[in-house]
Amino acid sequence: MSEKKGDIGKLEYLFNTSANLEVYYPTLGRWNRVTCLTFRSFNGKRRITQQTATKHNEIVNIPYETADYDGPLYAFGTNERVEKTNDHKVVESHILNERRKISQKMR
């Protein structure tokens, strides 16, 4: 059996990860849907759209609610909290930098 390597701690998600998570890019003038990992590390406007009630066996007329999210901001892939500066970018970390290096090698 192989040993786990790297960061193996569980990440904190203080929001519903199955909801529709969106971040706002002012240069594009629109909201974009993102993964929960990007959402928790995006340094800008964030919002969540989710069901307000669950109606079993019914697909239409399900009520939804959209709310701005003002929760904690984390460095990408870590539980390290950082200060908000609203620069509309993902907060970098050593994990993000490692992923970029791997991506560059694959090209």
C-alpha cells in the first residue's frame, strides 16, 4: 500500500458545495459558475444560488434564492485564511503554483 503524500488535511467549506457557486469578473461584466475550490479562494464578489425548499417528485416550480456570499477567504487549496483585497483573482498558494507547473509540462 502506498503512503499518502502532500497536503492531506480536509478543507473547510462553510457553504453548500452542491449549490450554484458564481464569481463576478468585472472585466467581462458577468457572473461565471465555478467549482467550490475556486469559489472559496476567489478574492472578489461571490454569490450562491440554491433551492429554498425541496419538493420530491417535482421538477418544475422549485423555488430558488440567490444571495451574496461574504464568508472567509482562503488561499487556494489550503485552510489558510487571507485578507480580502477585491482584486477579482484566485488567491495564490504553493498548491496552485505546483498545479500550474504540472499544467505547463503537459503542454
